[in-house]
Amino acid sequence: MPHLENAYHQITRNTAFLFFAQIVTKIIGFVTSLLLANYLDVEHFGTYGFAIAFSSLFIPLCDIGVDTFVVRELAARPERKTEFTGTALLSKAVFSVFAFLVISGAIFSTSYDREKIIFVVLGAGITVLRTFSATFTAFFRGAQLMSHDARSAIVAKIIEIGGLLIGIAYGLSLFQLLLVLLASSLVQLLYTGFVAQRHGFLRHMRLDIGAWNHLLRGGSLFALTGLSVNIYFQIDSVMLSFMAGDGAVGLYRSVYNLVFALSGLSAAFVIAMFPMIAKSHEHDLPRAVQAAKNVIVYSLMLALPIAVGGTVLAESIISTLYRSSFLTASLTLQILVWWIPIVYVTNALGYILGAANLQKIVLAVAFMNAVLNVSLNVVLIPLFRENGAAASTVITESMGLMILAFFVKQRFGLVFDSPKIIRLIFANLVFLPLIFLSPSYSFPLLMIGGGVVYVLFLFALKLLSVEDLQSLAGYLRTGSKKHSIPPGSSDPFG
């Protein structure tokens, strides 16, 4: 049916925009972190990391889930755009002020010195302004204007890194750099607001009490999910600061930022897979199961060499990217890098459950992850500092994966293709000899050489073919109106 085909291509076009923006922003975000880490010492970089992490814990208070919910409402009820946009912006203004006051009150209640409290207050201002920009990008997503969403995200990161480069060039202190980032966040907000104005989102806005109640009720579930996710991702840095000092935070965040940047690569597979599984899980379950199997294999195909290579070359990676004072973070990297293959599979399983309208299970697992991560940090951080925080993250994600796998098996059946996964593990053994070569060669050269040999192994073990690559490109192609899979190619998703 032509309208369904056009809708499918609209989905692939939009997800391609979002995927491209995610990759670019993660790269720029990591470069920003890298610049800061090498400009500041370990202690001050840890203070910066703590300020942002502490403030980020309270992000769900900035909108109580309204931003996420308004995307769905604008897409479903475009005729109510004026009341939804006006009400959402007023909601963000009220709750952002509330969140800023809560963050400031929370940090003032601690025993930290005045300077560090000021850093956190500045971090709160940066966080609140960035979340305000997110409201405008929510409007873009709700109206299916993903190109504007992607462009705004990329421009925001360019403004951020530009301000940081200027600050570093002038030799600014951490306090002054935070002021620069605060100003950059304000410029980001003005830019996204300008784009929203140009596309009519700020015209004829009006407040509607009924719409406000509707958005707050609908957003509450998203707020709970966001709170659980924020605790899971940010609490380790906050607890490290309280229990081991900002030096441990600096070492941990240097590794965390690298690993987190690499985690975004999984989006290509899960985004491409989601519409098809959502469409076929009710009427063509075998096809949906086969799609899930192949997506998990492809995700591991990308993630396992990152984990193995990162483990083998950890010391070379840290010494190349960071100054010598960060070298002790090598062990942290060897632990935390294994979060990548686990989270790649977890993301795929979460999308599978979401496609089957089982989001409440994902919320429950997110809440469990938050509780478990805090509990493990309480035990492991006093014993192993930043390495304990890394181990807590990996263990928590592993438990979440097992629970999600249980529910996916109940609904879909077994989605792990064991024979292919075993062959994939064998293919990754190619990286082990790099241990003996790492003292003599730089890690970029070793990773490129190892990557070439790895791809050859994938073809030799029949885990990858030219047809598979063509099919994957077809799923992510944005311009074609006729075929999402090249004629004659095998379908990698079943």
C-alpha cells in the first residue's frame, strides 16, 4: 500500500537524521570532555564531572516527563499545537525554576566548601538551560521535523565546544569555564527558540489548564523512567565524590565519557529494527523473532571488538588520549568497556519489548537498575574507588539484561542465535595478539590493523556477506522511494 510505504520511508528518514545527530553529538561531546580533562588536572576535572552529574540527577524535575509525552501528543493531535506548545513551555519554566532551587538547596545542605557549592550551582544553571532547549527539540520531533532536531543538536554541541576552546585559549579557571559553558547553554537555548519561532511553534501559543493536567498525567510515567535512568547513569560520580574524592571522579569520568560515546553506535541497528518488529510482532511472529536474533548478532559484531580491543589496549588508549596523571584509569577502562556489549544487547531487548507495547517492563528494569547500582556502589566504592564504580555499572547492566531476556523469551521466544554468537566470539580472538604488539605500535594503528583482520574473519566464518551490507544500507537509506532492501539481497532482519 502506497501510504504505508511512504510512512515507512518517513520513519527511516527520521531515524537516520536522529542517528546521524546522535553520533555527531556524542563525538563532539567526547572531544569536549577530552579537552577539559587534558586542560584541567584530575582533581578539577573530577569537580567538573561531579557538578554536572549532581545537577543531572534532578533533570526529571525540570519537566516531569512533559517533553517526552508532548512528542507523542503533537504527533497524534497536531490540531492542538498551540495549546500543547504554550502549556509545555509554561510547564518547563515553572518546573525548571523549581529544579534549580532544589539542586541549589541540596548542595548547600552538604558539607562541601563554598567554592565547590558555587561550581554545582553553575552546573545547575547549565543543566536547566539545556533541558529548556530540549522542549523545543521535542516540538520538532512531535511534528516529524527530525532534520531540525538533528541540526539543533549538532549546532548546540558546536556552540559548546567553541566556547570551551575560546576559554582554554585564554587560560581560564574552572569557575570561568563553567561561566563560559553557562553562556554557551544560553546561546543554544536562543538558537533552538529561534528555529522553533521560524517554524511557527511559538505563534498564537496559549495556556490550557486541561492540556496541562493531561500533559502532567501522561508525562509522569516518563518522568519515573527518566529518574531511574538518571540515577543509574549519574549516581556513581556523585557517590564517588562523597566517598572517595574528586580525584576518583576525574579518573572515572575520563573513562566513562569515552565508553558512553561509543555506546551510541548501537542505535543504527535498534532504530532500523524497531518499526519492522512493531509492525510484524502481532501478525508474523517468526519474522519478528528472526529480526531480533539478527539485530543482536549485528550489535555484538560491533560491540565485542570494542570491548576486547579496549581491554587489550587499555593502557595505550589512556596514555594516548590523556595526560600521564590519568594513566591509573587503565584498569577502570578494562572493566567498564565490557558495559558496551552488554548495553548493546540490552538496548535491542528494550526496543523489542517496546515494539510489543511492554514499556512498563522496561520501566521496572530501569528502576531495579537504579536501586541495584546504588547498593553496589555503597559496597564497592569504599573498597575499589573508581574501579568499584565501574564494576557496579557492569554488574547492574548484566542483571538488567538477564531480566529483559527472560521477558523477551516469554513474549517472543529465544532471540539469541547461539551458533552465530559462538562463531563471533571466536572471531574476536584476533585481537588477543595485540597484547604483545601494543608496546611497539600506537593503538590507532593496532585497532585499524586488527579491525581489518576482524572483518576478514567475519566473512570467512560466514557471519557477514556483501549482501548483508547492502541490506543494512537499504534499511538506513533515506532517499529511496522504491526499495528499502536492494532487489536480490537477503533481508538481515528476517
